[in-house]
Amino acid sequence: MTKSIPNMFTLGNLFLGMIGIILATEGRTSMAAIMIIIAMLLDGLDGRVARALNAQSEFGKELDSLSDVISFGVAPAFIMYTVAFTDINTALAWTITAIFPMCGALRLARFNVRPGIPGYFIGLPIPAAGGVLATLALFHEEITAPYMIFAMLLLSYLMVSSVKYPNFKKIGIPKTAIKFTPFVIVGAVMVAVFFPEQTSMLIFVPLVLYAGYGLQQNFRRLTRKNRRKKKDDHKSDEAYNSSDR
């Protein structure tokens, strides 16, 4: 029974992703975004609970990836489609909507087969990308479709990029604290359900900062690379000129 507890969190994540899709079809965007946020909470807990209970397994790892594709790939993309892309060219809307979960699936596949760098993720984790997209959809009245498309493509790129992001999943839960986990979840759900828009806005800011951190790091890495290249080219030119003399 203990071995199945982490999988219950993972299935809860998947369930909420599906509910988010259903709510989006009914035009209840705020609640759909809340489902994604709560799914993020469950996704953050399943691995920690598995480690605390020594219940890690390959089955759980694969189930987690499949659930993440739905909850943080398909669901947020569909939410964005329903609020921002229905009035643009159909082929373009379908393509942009499909690219996001496809990049998310590639990101998860790479995560499962390639050893990462200790303490870091390679590429923006799909829960963070999905959380940004789902909460960004709440601003569809203030932000026009072209900007939404740009944001969606940027998040898609960041997921499959080689940008390093801090990994906070190793922060564990003491085994003695697991019994309090249901109360934490219930409390978070109640706050989110009663204050959906405020909760979404509150979550949106740190998620955007996290995604932006990777952009900043990538820019700094490219800047350093260009500086090294210029320095090497300068040294090569000096060596060439010296040999001519």
C-alpha cells in the first residue's frame, strides 16, 4: 500500500489536468488555471513522498511523465487556445497549440534518458512552463494574440533548450511530516478555489521569474562565449602577424 501512495499523487495530477481541459471548454478559465496550479503542487509532492517512503520506481517515473504531458502540456495549451487563438487563422492556431505539448514531451523524454547536471534541470521543466502558460491565459483581454503566440513559442523553446534551471526537487519531506501532507493539500485547494484569480496572479509572478532566470543565464553564457571567441581570434591574429615578421 505504501508503494502506491506516490502514484496516487501522480494520478491526482493527471485528474486535475483533465478537469482543467473540461473547465476550459466551458469557458471557466480561472478555475481551469487553478486546476493546473494544484496539479503542480501534487507533481511537486509525488517524488518527495516517494523518496520519503522509499517507494521510488520506474513505473512511478513513467507515470509521472505521462501525467505531466497532459496536465502541463496539453491542458495549458488548450486553455490558451480557447481564450486567445480562436479568432486567428485556424491552421496557425492548431500548429502553435500543438507545438507546446510536443516540446514538453521531448523535454520529458530527454529528462528520462539523459543524466542531468546535479542540482540543475536542462531546459525549463514542463510544470513551470505549463504553469506560466495557464496563468498567462488569464491576461488574454489585456494581451493580444501575437504576444501570446510569442510567449507560447518562447516557453516551448526553453523546454527543449540546453539552458540550466535550478532543481528544487531534491528538497525532501521528512517522513514524520508526510501525515500532514493531506492537510497542506486541502488548505491549498481551499485557498485556490475561493480566490482563483488572486491565487493565479500570485503564482504567475514567481513562475515568470523562474523562466526568465534561464533566459538571463543563456544570454550571459552566449555573451561569455562571444567574448572568448573574440579573444581567441585576437590571439590568432597576433600570432599570425608575428609569424609574418
